[in-house]
Amino acid sequence: MRARIVLFDGFDPLDVIARYEVLVAGGQISGGALPAAASAEGSREATPVGPGPALCATAPLRPGRADPAPGSGAAPRPAPAEVLAA
């Protein structure tokens, strides 16, 4: 099985890390492959919505080739101060 965890700017780090841990554990039990982080743009760094580490997508999304592609949750970015002041 090929699994891709979808990364995008504004992702929630806990959602990505939790999905990765579950998929790795399942792969170890079943002898399956490890999941990879992917983005629509291919290999790149994605920044989280709040404090936390940026993560690197190492694979492009390939909907026809990967089995599941669980997306991560996201929270809206706070509006810049100049937008709030207008």
C-alpha cells in the first residue's frame, strides 16, 4: 500500500504527526510501506498554522498511484493587523 499524507501551508502539525504514527504502526504490523508526506506542488516545505515545525513534503500528490491520502486539519490564519484596522 502507498499512503501519502497531504501537506499544505496552514496545516495542523498534530494532525500530520498523528496520521503518520498510525500509518507507520499499521505498516509495521502488516509489513506494508511507510507513508510519505506529499503536496500538490511536489517536494517543498509547508508551514504550520501556528507555532510548530515546518515539514517537508517529499513526494507529489499522485491520486492515481497512492491508496489513501488523508488530509490534515487546518485552522484559519489570523488576519494581519492592517486588515483588522481597516
